[in-house]
Amino acid sequence: MSWDALLLRLPDDLTSVQEIPASHAPAPLGRRHDVLAAVTRACPEADLSDPSQ
């Protein structure tokens, strides 16, 4: 089984994905290396071996 995750910055006051404005343009999460390191710390079993994804 595999899982996909979507990571993005959202306004703090949202309580539901339905509240995301259509015009919302999320800020970058950071440098790829830093984001992958954070994901690995949060979920060590994550398979990040395919860099194209």
C-alpha cells in the first residue's frame, strides 16, 4: 500500500479544507532538502527514494 501526502502552508484560522479561498496561493515550504528532512523526522518510514515525486 502507498500513501500520498500534500504539504502546504495554510492560514492559521482555517478549520476545514472547504474554507481555503480559491485565490489562495500558498507560500513555499522551504528548500527541498529541508522539507524532505522534516518529513523524514516526522515519518521515518516514509520512502523518499524517488526524487521525481
